Amino acid sequence: MRRKAKKAAELSAGEWFEKLAAVQARLRAPDGCPWDREQTHASLRTYLIEEAYEVLEALESGDDAKFAEEMGDLLLQIVFHSEIAKEEGRFSVSDVIREVHDKMVRRHPHVFGEKRAKNTAEVLKKWEQIKKEERAAAGKKNGDGSKQEEKAASLLDGVSRALPAALEGFQLTRRAARIGFDWDSVEGVFDKMNEEAAELRHALSAKDANKTEEEMGDLLFAAVNLARFLHVDPEIALKKANVKFSTRFRQMEGLAAKSGKALADVPREKMEEFWETAKRSEKDDSQKSAEARKGR
């Protein structure tokens, strides 16, 4: 007797994943989609980054349907890259899943092994130690005996230089902090920022362009360190600040237009008034939203 096909709601996550992988394989087939067939790992890089940021935006929106949709788009990028690699005989999406599965088990001996962890700090410290051991083992496995590959593995190995600068600094200082190289209190980080600001002022007064760039970098790095110390992701925090500035500036343009002028033709003092008006409007909207949520 022919088996009755399952309804969509009855399919498991694994079955849906297999269907997704099959769809992407079909799109890459000789008689598939011309656009999909033209893509390479390099051409898809931009989409991978864009989808990751769209997931974050959907998360912030509070719209679960949008959040799920954007995570699906991000998952598609993983499947897409894996299909290209499979065609080239390098690895498959099954290899990708197996690798991350084994890694998670290996890095959680306090859950899947006999060892136990007292707290989160101990978990993170052990996590970094395990990662360091993995990198050292990988170096020995792939090494050719050269001095370059025989050098000791660093705790900072694996932090990608391709990351945005703020996120790279966040990852570097977070790894250092996990083994105890950190400030004792937030006041120490504020003191460091004040020190870097003073050094930047000195470089500016000396009209030393190279030193100014260096000190500006040090000040930004200190700000990233402060964000990390406060358990704030600097990349996300800055993204929110960018959105806030963009929203207020567009409101300023609207206010200027209502007065019959372009914002560029408005005196600086009037610009400041428009800015404060935009800020008040933003605060009023925030209060209304909060009251609406309470009334639900």
C-alpha cells in the first residue's frame, strides 16, 4: 500500500532541512536557475554578511515571523555554500553539521563528560583552553615543520581579521578577559579612555597626522573595551546609535522642508533647534509605545 505523504506541519526539522538542501541542489543543477548556477563562494560573501545583519534587525523588531524568516535566509547561505563545496568534492552540508555537533560536545565536557563547572566564568575559561588545544592540534596536523607553523598557539588565534574593527576588538579583549587579563572595575576603563583622549588632544596640538590616527584608534579601542566590560556588543550598540542619528536627521530635514527651506540652508542655531525637537519627538514616541505595551 502506498504510504500517505506527511503534511507540512508533520515534518520534522531534519526532514525540512533535507528538503531545503534538495531545493538548493536542484537550483544548482544543469537545468536549474541561471543566477544560482553562476554564484561562487566569493560572489556570495556580501549576501552572507547582509543576511546576518538582517537577522539582528529582525530580532530587535520583536516580530517573530520576521525573525524566523531572516534566520531562514541566513541558513540558506550555509546550505548554498555547502552545495558549492559538495559540487567541487570538498565537503557537504552533512560535514558542516557533523563538525559543529562534535565541536559542541567536545567543548562542553561539563555537560557531556564527567567534569563539572562551578559557574559561567569557569565554563568560558575552559572553553578558551579547549579552543587553544584544538588550534595547536590542527597546526601539528597541517604543519610542514616550518618555524612559522611551529610557533606556540596564541589565545587570540582564530579572531578573524576580516571582522569589522569594533567587533574584532571586542573579540580580542573578550578572549584576554577570560583568562583574567581585565580591569578590576569600570572606573579603570573610564580612566583609560580619559588617558587616551588626552593623548589624542596632544597629538592634535602637535599636528602629527600619523600620531593622531594612532591615538584615535587607541581611544576607539578603549571604548570597545568599555562596551565589552559592560556586557554590551559594541557593533550592535553603534548600529543602534547610527539608526538613532539617521532618524533624527531625517526629522530635521522634514522640519526644514516645512519651513520652506533645505536643511543645508538653515543656520546652525536653527539646526540645533530642529535636533532638539527631533529628540523630544523620539522621547514622546517611546513613552507612547511603552504605555501601549502596558495596556496589552
